[in-house]
Amino acid sequence: MNVSTSIESRQLPWWTWLAPFVVIHFASQLSLVFKYDQGVSTFYLPTAIAVVLINWWGFWRVVPAMYIVATLNTYYWGVEDWHLWPVFSASEVIGVTISYYLFRKVGRGKYWLPNTNHLIRFIFFALVIPITIELILLQLTLIYFSHQSWDNFGEAYLRNWLGEFMANFGIAIPLLFSVTPWLQQRKWLLELPAKKIEHSLHYDRKKWIETILIYGALVLLSITIPFEQYWFAYGIVSLYVAIRFGFGAAVFCNLFVFLITYVIPSVITGSPDHLFSSEDMLFTIFLGNLLLSLFVAITGRVISDLHQVEDLLHQQNQELENTNKELDRFVYSASHDLSAPLKSILGLVSISKLEAKAESSTEYLNEIELSVLKLESFIAEILDYSRNKRLTVTPEQIKLKALCQEILDNLKYLDNYNQINIDLTEIEQTIIHQDKVRLKIILSNLISNAIKFQKRIPGHKPVIKISSRQEASKTLIKVEDNGEGIPKELSPKIFEMFYRASDKASGSGLGLYIARESASKIGAHITHESEYGKGSVFTIELPEI
């Protein structure tokens, strides 16, 4: 369950300010291989790289670097007047800025492309619309400064658009899909996805052999048959890969086809024009191949989404089975724990009727009171269990210290409470944005256990310390005590339903189980350290929601 915001802003290493200069300059120099006229290239790569980098590292690291590099590289594109360099380089910078704004701000797109919805948003908001605007500006600039004429505006614009879209589509999507998880692991993303990105690219031996054979067949295809006549064959192979393996394999197959049919032959010969017998054929094949690549990518994304849904359904079925097992166990244990205090009360009432002494009646009433309190405590735990399962997660502003004080006020009736020194001084005065009901359930169980399981020996000074500190977007809350502690061999079992870690335990064994289940609902994690005879430390790792 995703309980946190979709992204988390953070600081990045210093080299992320320099990397865009180097990478975009290299892409610009490589694009000169595909130059076919002054100021234009069949495949212009800097925009594709910039679209990727701006999603990883943000506007201010990428756009200024792109503008500087594009301005300085304008000379290599045939514009000798340095006064015009900032003008000619402006269109691509505007295009990348529009791409970022439309996709991330207007479309609320997730750049790691987790599903079909975000892929389609990326295609239209980050590629189609920005490239259309960028190339209109570029063509008008070229015409205004007499580097092109109106006569071939439509032809030049169509060729530039198809080439740039193919380069952006073929390069940006594989990079965003495959490299983003690696950068996330190292926290080298400006806005870090809240959940770990996982891609199912782990193949068994048979799938690896099949993949190698497919790529080998594509290479053989490119060598033996004319691309101009049989370009659609590559699309058929890519479609098979999309259906067979899903999105990741599909976009890499598209990239591989792009490399072996356009890029590598163009690098060898200097232009992709030699691949086609006419300009009309070039446009026809560009457009047809591009549409096939789009269809392959979207099909692969849909297939991967279906696999995700299938995995989710399997997981939910497994959780349902576990819940049913827990319910059976819960009903059995709850009926026992509910009936035991009632039987004790009935027995004490019967005995008190037989004895007329006042002091004996007082003793029996005290015993009845203890049984009622035990029953009340168990019913409260059942209600907590029900609330956690039933209520939706509701974030609100919480003052942690005030919440802890409220919990302690409710626990004052516990035996030995007044003998314990409870320290709240190390709780930071911060406001937490979380689900108050579940956080209260978690802390109540941990604090009440720390009170109940204190050592009852002469000279012992019981202490409970509750502290908190901020760590990135998470809050770490610790509940420490110097009580009995937990034997090492029992530690793995303490979060199980109805498990009692001590033979002295008077509770139901539900408390820590409910605390763990509540933590799971709000994306929190509870860990513990304990030394038998010296005490325990329970730590809650609490994200913002």
C-alpha cells in the first residue's frame, strides 16, 4: 500500500551540476554525424538526453547547462555569426522546458513510467507537443535569418519532426525506465520516488537464450534483406518481444532496431538518406516504423501492467488466506480469553455468597475488579484490532509529545506506574503528518508493555525513555526501558498473534501483533533490540503521509 507522497525532494551530489554539460555536449557532437542541412540533423540527440536529465535532476541543473552548450555548439552547425548563436539555440531549450512543465507539472507524470497511463502522458506531454513547438520555432528562426526558405518548410519540418521524435522516443524511454531504479538506489535523483521501483527484467536461462536468438535474428535481418522493402519485419519481431516479455524488453528492442537500422548505418556512411531510394520513401518508412515502435511500446506496457495486476491479485489472495487463518485462530483464542475472566468472576461471586465476613467480601471484590479490568483491556485490544482493519488511513497533523502525554494519562491505572521515571525530554518538538489513530495504537502498546514488564526487585529504579529524531522524510521514535528484557530465543516470535514472551505476562498476547499490523497500514516499520535482564528498545521508523 502506498501511504506516502509520490516523490521526495532531496540534495544531490555536486557532480550532477557538471554532468549535463558533458553529456549534452557529447550528444550534440554525435548529432553532427546525422546533419543534412545547416542547423538541422535527422537525429538530434541533445533534446532526448536533456528530457531524461531534467526529470532526474530538475530544471536548474539541466536547462542552463543545455542553453550554454547549445549556444557554444551552434558554430558547428554552420552558423558563423556568434551574435546569432543564443537565438538559434533557444528553440531546443524552450522545447525541453515545455516538456518538463507539461509532463511533470500539468500532467503530474511519473518519470519512471510505472504504468500505461504515465507512458501515454510522457509521449504526448513530454515528446509530441514540445517537439512540435520546438521545431516550429527552429524552422521560423532559420527562415527569418535566410538559412532556409518557405518553399521547403513543410518537407523540412516533417523530416525534422519524425527524426527528432524517433530519437527522443527511442532513447529517453529506455533510459528513464532502466536507469532510474539504479539512480534511486544511490539516491541520485532530485525527487526520489517514495516506493522502491522494481522491474521484472530477471530472466531465467531459457528466456536469456530466447532473447539472444531474437537479437541475433534482428542483426541477420539487417544484413541480409533490404530495409526499405521489409522495414515492417522489425516491427513484427518487436511486437513479439513486447507480448512475450513486456515493457522493458519492448523498449530495448525498439532501441536496438533504431541502432541497427538507422544509427549505425548513418555513422558509417554519414547520413541515413542512402537507405532510401527517395525522399517520399524516407518519410513513409520513418512514419510507419515510428507508429510500429509506439504500438510496440504501449503493448509492452499494457502486458507488464497485466502482469502487475496478476501478481497483485496473487498477493491479495495469499493475504486473504492468511487473514482467514488468523481469524480462525483469533476466534478460538479470543473466546478462551473472554470466557476465563467471566468464569473467574462467577466463581468469586459464588464464594462471596457463601462467606459473610466483610474482609473476605472486600478481597473477593478486589479480585473481581482485576478480572473486569483484564476483560476490559482485552476488549480494548479487540477494538484496536478492528479499527486498524476497518478504518481508512487518515493523515493529520500530530504533536508527538502531546500524543505521548495523552497515552501516559490513559495508562496511569497500571500497577507500578507511579514508581517509574518516564522521560520525554528527547522528543523533538516537531509536527508529524500521519494517521493519529494508528500511531496512538502503536505507541500505547509499546509504552504499556514497557510499564508492565518492569523488574519488581528491591533497589531497582525503573526508567522509560521516549525519544524521537528526524531522518530525511522519516521520523524515528524510540521507546526504551530498563525492565525485564526479552530472551534472545523468543525475540523472533513476539509480534505473533496471542504470543506471550514471558510466563509472567498477564496480557492477551495481542498488543505487539496489533502494533505491527497498524504500522504496516501506515508504511511504518517496528524493530527491537533487547537484552534479557537489562531492558528493551523498540524503534518505530515512521514515514510522512
